[in-house]
Amino acid sequence: MNKTLKFLVFIFLLIQFAGCVHDDSYQDPDLDGYMCADLTPNLTLSALKAKYANAVYVFPENSTEIVEGYVSSTDETGNIYKTIYIQDKPENPTQGFVISVDLLSVYTKFPQGSKIYIKLAGLAVGVYGGVVQLGIQEAGSSNTTAVSRIPEPLIKDKIFRSCTVREKIVPFVLTSAQMVSANDRYIGCLIQMNDAEFDSRVLCTTFAPPGVTEEKIIRDASSTSARIVRNSGFASFANQILPAGNGKFVGIYSKYNSTYQLFINKVSDLEMNNFPRLDGITANPCEYSDAGLTQKTVAEIKQLYTGTLSTVSGDFVLKAKVTGNDKSGNLYKYLFVEDASGGIRINIDKLDLYNDARFMVGKELYVKLKNLVIGNVSGEIQLGAAFNGSVGRIPEQDVYKYFFDSNKISTNVVATEKQISQLTTADVGKFITIKNLQFITSDLERKYAGAIATNRTFEDCNGNQITLRTSNFADFASEIVESGRGDVKGILGIFNGSFQLTILDLLGADLDLPRCDGSVYETLPTLYTENFAVGGFSTDWSIVNVLGTQTWATSNVSNGNDYYAVINGFSGGNTANEDWLISKPVSLAGKSKAALSFVSDVRYAGNSLQVYATDNYTGNPATTVWFLLPATLDSNNLAFGDWVNSGNVSLNAFLGKNVRIAFKYTSTSFSAATWQIDEFKIKGN
């Protein structure tokens, strides 16, 4: 399936999911025909839990021990998965417990309130995430502490619903301050938090994004400690907005390691609509109204910037479509919005913006502008919050104050078609497409980004160029750039007077056509590669010091975790040096073509690096016959970080032979450059 078809299928499924609104109204399951029994228990839940003593306890197959409990959970909404939570009494419980089962739709057999009996023979007690639970120990398992789910075929022989008893489970009141290890006996019980409210950082968000489990912070008046409500993206209520008020929260009490967390059975169990809240919010902040607001366009907002950081004082609103978010990781804590007048970057101190329904690409977003700031960041007008005299990020706890879901269905984002030569500052912030671009030759066979954010260069067929900026955290950063030509879609930015593009995913640079000159670039298989590493060079490399005290070394300064070879003839002053870095011999036997490639970076004035090849190294550079290679080297000695690809340097003169490559560095008492080498490859076919 091609990329476009996969994308369309994903969008279709997303729309289907978003369109399914569950009313949280359920009928009791039909239990006719499912086995029930009334047994006599002879083991308490606390005694069952005590069977675990730092190792899995397996009940003998001939065990007659039986435990009973009342089902406190329901998986009818899909928020609880393959787990039965029970407690020892339907009201005022003293003990809760967890049963791990490989069974879906548990509620159809063991609905909430059912009294159940469990025959323990052959079952096992272990832990997961610090919580003791019942399951099985799989034969041959090397895990001495955890248990697996009870297989579905085994459940009918182990777990029985009472034929006569089903009770209403009354939530046990527990405050946030009481959610401590001393009360772990209540794990598995249905509990109630009073005066509870979701943290302001998650206000106006859904319970969970489609298919993604998400944790929401909740508090009450008893403690400043936050607790977690864990919601499944597959729950029927996942796409509903969290209740914004204060009130009663009811859910299953649990924890994962040291983090206490709660699971919602049904949204109808929550009564959290009271205002004011504990944090002082006096009314539902998620309800949007145009009353008293004046709509502004992106262009009008940019005009509010007067040369210094400007605070919006008017009751203005921007209604614009989200064109870029952080889904691929290429944007970080900011997004782009656009209307008919232009596009603009908005800085928000919040991770995973794409998981917030308000910030989905294609969604119309309403932004209340009062008290936000507009400023110039390296030539780009941006929107955000004041920080150290510049445009910073809007604090996560304030997001609800400014951003509102239009509640309109998201629509396709249409890119404005541009040519490099046509670009103006009015286009900055817009989602654009530029036709017939290709990566420059020196960028071919390279990754979109290395260990740090990286610039690559596009060119059109007229030779006009534009920078592509890619974060090292983008999910496609390690992908090799395509070598063909095609249309590129991305957000236009500007940095100190130079335009640059940011693509949102690999579909933004789908380059399947021949290059501008009609050629199809051939990628040769790699025969030998060296990316260098911490601690110096491997035995594949020889370091020969002819003159001076400086020698080749490896470093990762200003390059993240990515090491490179480096030499610098400066030590308290410029010094005269001659130093060689020589590779091991690489066989080109049986090859019809071969090439060398590497990247280089230079800083400070000095002699150019020289790159040589030989098939007959004598062990002494002075007595070896070397062939100078016409490799492209970095020529900008004013800055580090602008790595230049050598291109494919032909080694065809050495076909059928063993070739060595050498880098010769020289410096003088008048000038000593710093040279860095990385991504060394010898290729052949």
C-alpha cells in the first residue's frame, strides 16, 4: 500500500472513530445461559494477597481454596481491558484485588456488582507494576514475580458468578491525601473523590486521543499532590471533553509502581460540574462565545507588532486553521495556523499538541488574543507569551484561557503554490508547495538530520536554493533524503533574512521524478563505513604525525552524541603541523564502479584539507605514491555546523585493487584551521 493510500485509510478510520459518540447509557447484559454457582469461600482477599512473598505463588492443582469478592469494575465502555477488579464487600470494603483475564467484554459474564467465586487451584499470585494480582504462571516462564492472564477457556472452570447475589457497589470515599501505601489494601475498589477537579493543564481536552492511552491530572482539596486518571483511547467516551468543574469523581483505585492512578468505569459516574473550582475558575472555560470579541486576521495581528514586543490589549479573536503541529516531532512546542491573509507561528509550552483535538491539522481554531504578545524572533513574527523581553511559550496551565475548539469538522489543508524566486516575508508562516525541487548533490545519501537539528538544501531547476530545516527529534530524521525531483510541501519560515522550509512528514518531500538534468541518481552499496566514536580511532585507522604536537582525534563537541574526526593546529597560538589520517585497505575486487564520500566542516582560516588515495601504502606517507582526489570540502570557515558532503568521489582508478584513503592536514605559524570529518564511506558495485 502506498503512502497516500495509507494516509487516506488512516483519515477515514479517524473520522469514523470521532463520529462515534457514546451516550454512556447501558442496559444490563443478558446473563441467561451463562454458568453460575454459589460456592463456599475459605480464603479471604487479604490472605490471598499475602500468598505473594517476593515471588510468584502457584496454588497446587489439588487445592480446594476458594475466594469470593464483588465486581467493582465494568469494561462496557472499553476503558478497562482484560481485568476484573473486585472488593470484599459491596459497601465500606476493607480489601480490593485485581484479576488478570484474557477475556473481552467481561461485563457480559461478570457485570459490576456480581458476587463471584474463584477456585484457586492451578492459578498464581504475582505482581505487575507493584500491584499484587491473580493470574497464571506460564510453563517455562523465567519471570519469578509476574503472572500472565488467565486464558479464556480456563475462566469457566475457575470463576463463577453467584446465581442469587448481585449488589450495588457503593463507592468508598478516599481523598487524594489518603492515596498512600498504607491504603494499598483498597487497590481494586470503587472509590469516590469529593471536591475533585481536573488540573487546569488538561482543561478543554478530551479524555484521550483516538487509540492512545492518556493520563490526566486530578486533585481535590486534601492535598497538593496530583493523582492520575488513566484513560484508554479505545474507550467509548474517549472523544468527549473532560468535565471542567469541581465535584464527585468515581473510579477504580489502582497504582503503577509508585504512581496512584484511577480508572473510570463510566462517564456517568462523574459529577464534576460545580463552580467556582478550587483553583478559582468561576465558570466553564471551555464554552466559547463571540460576545464582546472582535475578529482579527493573521495579517492584522502581524501589523500589531510595531518594532518592539507588543502585548495585545484588545478583546480580539483569531479564527484560523491549524496547518502544522508536532505529530512527527519536527515541530516542538509550537504550531502554525493560517487564514486567507497569511500564517503565523504560535508558541505553546505543551508536549504532544497533536493529541489535543483543538490542535489537529485541518481543524479551525479560535484563539483569544488578549494578553498574548507579538514579537520578532530572528526575522519571523510570532505569537506567544512574554519571556525575558521576547516571545516565549504560552504556559500549559493557561492554554485553556486562549484556545477554543471550533467544533467544526477538520478539512484538508490546501498549500499555496509558490516558486523560490517569488517568496516574500508575507509568505512566512504559510503552508506552501514548491514544485520541481531536488536536494543539492552534496546532500544526497545523507539523513534528514543528524544528532542535532540539521540544514539541508533544496534547489529548483533554475538553480534557486532554499534551506530545509529538520529537527533531530523528527520521526523521519534518520531517513535518507530522496535523490529525485518533486513537489515539496511545508511551512515557510525565515531565519536572519534567509527563507527556510519545514516539512511535517515524509509526504512533504516525495521526490520520485528524475532530477532536473534528466538523470536518475544511483546509490552505490556501502563497502566500508566509519562514523567514528568516543575514545579515538579503531585499528582500521592509522595516525601519522609528521610535524607539530597536534594529532587527529575524535570529538562530539556541539554535535550531540555524534562523534567525528577532528584536528586543530592551534594551541595557545597557530603552530606548524603535518598530520595524516589513513584508512585501512578496502578491496574493490570485482567492482565495476566505486566511490568515496564523507562530510567535512571547517572553522578558522588555514590550509585546505587534502584527500588522497593509494593502492600501495608503504607505511610512510613520504614514500607512498598518492593520488589527490577532487573531493568537495566545506569552504565556510566562519562557523561550525555547516557540514558539506564531498559528493561521490570516483575511485574507478582503483577498481580490482585494495584502496586506502588519507586525509592530510597542514597548518602554519600564521594560520591553523580546525577540520572535522564524518560519515566516511567507500562504496562500490
